Amino acid sequence: MSNEVMNKEKWVLLFREIGLDEATMKRWHREFENRYPDGHQSFLEWLNIPHQEIVKIRAL
Amino acid sequence: MLTIGQVARKYSISRSTLIYYDRIGVLSPSGRSDSNYRLYSERDLKTMDRIMLFRSAGLSLDAIASLLDIEGGDLNSAFEHRLSSINNEIQGLRNQQKVILKLLENESSALNSRVLTKDTWVSILKGAGLDEAGMKNWHIEFEKTSPEAHQDFLESIGIEQGEIESIRQWSRQV
């Protein structure tokens, strides 16, 4: 992995740039959680999101 | 005539095994010394040879005992019986092997499911309503805002270096 860190803010920005709104992002998390719960967890960890917040996002 | 110790050494078995064979009637030595020690004759040793042969074929002592009196043909049926029980044991082991492989497989696929693949990503992005054009835009933005993270990301979902280069190339060109 390079030094360039991907984080939640950058990721959200990326999604906004391509036109995803809050509702769509929520739907995306739900989809992610439904179909690949472990992958969702790994992805959120990869974004360095704190554990507590990961729990909240996965419960969306 | 050989003593029990000599016979034990000759066949690399313990004296207690020979005493046990005597007790259950598989092989009773034909002689006794003046002090009442067991003595084995040539004939006893011939019987012992057969016992060892049957043992190495995996026959039970019961089966051996009943075979020792018999010559020829009936041996075949005893060995056929043993063969079918070996086959059953093999089948049992195969079944165990299958179960274990299955367990290992589940274990590793549970691990793998933590790793996201390209197909996984495409399907969840589609699920969020992103079409082909939307995904293209996503790569373009990714490349523009965080080129190195874009590279890392594509590597992390297992895309080949060649394909990564072409994705990043068209992402930059637009």
C-alpha cells in the first residue's frame, strides 16, 4: 500500500463527484451489508473508520 | 526346542503375547521343560510363521485361531472377508476425508469472503444504482483525486497489473 491514504472523507467526496447523493450512499451500504457483510466490514476498516462508527454504518 | 524367550526374540514379539496365545489356544507349545517352562517345537514355529503372516494381513486372533486348522480353499474366504472389511475401512476414511476437506473449504471461503473481488465491487456499485457510465466516472474521479489510492484499491481487489494500467490510462485520458 502506498503512503497515500484513502479515508472516509475522500471516499464520500468521490461518490458525490459522480453524482451519488446521501440516499444512494445509504442504499449502497445496505446493499453491501446484505450481500457481503464481511466484505463491508473489511472495506470500512480499510477506510480507517473507527470501530464504533463501523457498527453504526453497518446497522443503517 | 526353543524357550519362550527365544521364540519372542525370533519374532520380535513379547513373551506376554506368546503366553496370551497359549491361554486363548491359538498356539500352545508342545513341550515343557523339567522346571515346567514352555518349549516350542519346529512344528510350533511353523504354526507361529502362519500366525505372523495372518497378523500382518490384519486378521483378528479369532479368525487366525479358526484358520490354523484349515488348509487351502477356506483361506481364500477368510482373506476375502478381510479384504471387504479393509474396503469398508477405506470407504470410512474417504468419508472422513471428504468431511474434513469440506470443513477446510468452508473455512477458507469464509476467509475469502472478507476479500472483495472485482465482481463483488461491480455488483454492489450496480446495486447502488451506478451504471457503466457511473462506474467510469468513478474511476476518472478516483484517478484524479487519489491516483495512488486508486492503484492500491485496484490491486486490493485482485485485478491484474495490465488491466490496472489500462483502467488508469483511460481514466486519465478523459
